[in-house]
Amino acid sequence: MFRSEEVDIKQYGVVLARWKRLILTVAGACMGLAFALNLVMQPVYRAVTRIEVNKEPTRSPITGELISDDFQSDNVALNTTAELMTNRGLLRQVARTLRERELLQMNAPRAEFFRHLRDRLAFHEADPASAIEGYAEESHISREVDWLLSILNIKPIRETRLVKVQVDHWNPRIAKAIADVVAAEFVDYQGQLRAFADTVRLGKLRHRIQDARGQISELETRVSTEAGMPVLEERVRQLGGSLSGLNGALVRAQTERLEVDARLSRLKRFMGDSLLAGGDLPVQSETLEGLWREVLTRQTELARAREVFREKHPRVLMLETGLRAIRENIRAETHKIVAALEAQRGTLVAQEQSLKSEIGSSEGRLRDVSGRIGQHTTLESQLRTRRDFYDLLSAKVQEGELISSGIRLPLVRVVEPATVGPDPVRPRKTLNLALGLVVGLFGGTGLALFLEYLRRAIRTPNDVMEHLQLPVLGMIPKRPQ
């Protein structure tokens, strides 16, 4: 039994040849549709302008001082600019300017015709909410902004600091005008932002200047109420000299007291009975020295009398009695000297206490004056710092006023006015016709294969076996080989 499962490419060629009229008809219809679309579609022209975005200066144009450390990359700056140019607030101002110049034509003539036709066929009715004036105006402005976003294409140019602004419109004059207005409005918008930032910065600087001026006035008042530095320094010298004299007097008083203490100690040791028997006098006193000479004379006489007389002889007893009397007188005189020395010691101790108290008072006054000198120095240092800060703020304000008055170059500028190409960018007629041909050929081929699949004809040996239930003995070629 003959059975063939192989796919013969020639059969597809035969099929396509059989349906070639259909394929060519579909291809021609698609090309005709593409040609009709080229005729119906409104030509769109493209206006192009370029904007240069400069870097924000990091140093003052006047003093050269570093004023900013924001080193933003070029890519970030350009992408930020591109996003800012499409913000709805700026586009509202662009739409307002275009409306005032009667350049805001949102609907193309051909599109307007088809829109009216569609509305009539669909019996379109106005939205009741549009009757509200505020809502209608806001909705209209929003539509204008959406329309501007649909025709605008803003993108940075690689390896440059330029941003390209493209506007697509069916009227080349209006496309050029819209591109120029968008660029000009963005330059004004950027200038207003910088001017506002400068105004805010100057306001803050002026407020800080007022605060600094108030602080300077307060410090000047405090400095003027304080005694001058020469007066305070002279007072310190006076107190230092007085303190030096008091310390000298205290040292002398302490030395005298120590001497008196030593004499008292010697006298008290001398007053003992064992010390009265002999030795030198601990103090210099005429009375005491006279009594001491008498003691020595009587002791000599007593020693000679004992050599001549017996112990109980009246002469010996008289000399012993006189010697005891003289010693009692020495003791009494010594007590008087001790009392005088103790009185002198008390006076010296009181003098020491007085001198110490006066020294403490002088040291306190010296510390107070030294503290006032330190406070005065601190106030003068703060006053100088505040004055320097005030001068710096004043210079900043003057620099800001000069910059705001027009010295500073703009960050954004239009490189060239918008230009429009002579040929529309849409529709692309050649591309549309080529696409129509390709679509028609593929669509016609697909339709032909589908129709061939739907035909109930016996075309292969398998169809004979399937439909007639007869075996295939062989195949006769259409023409001999």
C-alpha cells in the first residue's frame, strides 16, 4: 500500500500559484490602505532647539572663595534639567503664553474633521460636570498640559552639556514657536528659581546681620561698663606690691615670734632650781646680771667662810641666807622677764593673725581683679570675633546683591533658536507603503493557505485512502519526465 507522510514544498508552490490572484489582491488592498493613510494622515513637522546647562559655580565670582561643595555630575545635571522642563507647573505657563499669542492649536484640521464626524455619529453629549466653570477651566488647562507633554520630547545629548528640545506639530511655524517658548520659559523659570534662592539667602543673611549687630552692641556695652585694661593692670600691680609687703611683714613677725619662743624656752629651763646653781644667763638684763654677779660673789664668800668656819657658824648662816635671798630675787626677776616675753609673744601672734587676714583679703581682691581682667579679655575676644563675623556677613550680602543685580552668568541658556526641517517627520510614506506590501503579502499568503485548508478536494494519496477507502496502487505523473 502506498503511503507518503513527507511534505512536498512544491505542493505549497502549487497552492500559492493557485491563489496568486487573492494574494496579489490582498497585497494591493493593503498598499492602497497605506497609500490612503498617507493621504489622510496630517503631516507632522518637527522643530528642534538646544539648551546649554552650565555648572553651578563653586566659588564666588568676586572673591574666589569656596561657596559650595556640590560637585554634581554632568549626567545628573542634564537628566534633572530634562525632568524639570516637563513639570506641569512650567507647562502651564507655556500653555498660558501660547494661548496669549494665539499659538495653542491642539487639534489638526483633518483630525478635527474626523472628531466632529465621530461625535455626530455617536450622538456625543457634553459632560454635565463641564458646566461648572472652575472645573471646566481646570480640566481644559490639564488637557493643554497633557497635549504639550504628548508633542514634547526632551532628552540630553550624550558627551555634551546640551539638552535637545523637540516639538512635533502639523504647522511648522507653530512647532518652531512652541519650541522657542518652551526653551525661553524654562530659562526664565530657572532664573526665577535662582533669584528666589538668592532672595531667601539674602534675607537670612540680613537677619543674621541684625542678630550679630545686636550681639556686638551688647558686648560693647559690657566692655564699656568694665574698667579699662590699663586701670585693671595698675590695680594688679598695686595689689601685688601690697601683698609682697604684707608677706615680708608676716615673715618678720614669725621670725620675731620664734626668737621670743626660744628665749622663753631657755628662761623656763633656767628657772629650775638645778639651773640656778650655775651657768650663763639665758637673757641679757642689767638687773638680772647684777643679781647674778652678787650670787657669784656670795658663793665665793660662802666657800671661803666654810673653809674657815664651821657649818653652823653665824657667818656661814648669814651668807647662806643672803645667797637664798638673791636667788629668790633672780627668780622673781626671771618671772617678770617671762611675763614680758609672753606679752610680746601674744602681740606678735596677734600681728601674725592680722597680717594673714590682710593677706587673704588682698589675695581675694587680686583674684577678683584677675578674674575681671580675664573676663574683660574674653569679652574683647568675643567682640572681635563678632565684628569679624559681622564684616564677613556684610561682605556676603554685598556680594549677593551684586550677583543678583546681573553679574552672575545664567546657568541655562538657549544655544540656538528652534529650526524646522523642510520635510514632515510623519507620516513616513515609503515606510508605510513597504509595511503595507509586507503585511499584504503575508496576509494574502495566510488567507490562501487557510482557504486551501478549507477545500474538500482529493489532492494526495492519503486523501484517497481516507475518503474513498481504496488502496493506492501508483501515481501517474502529470507529464512524462
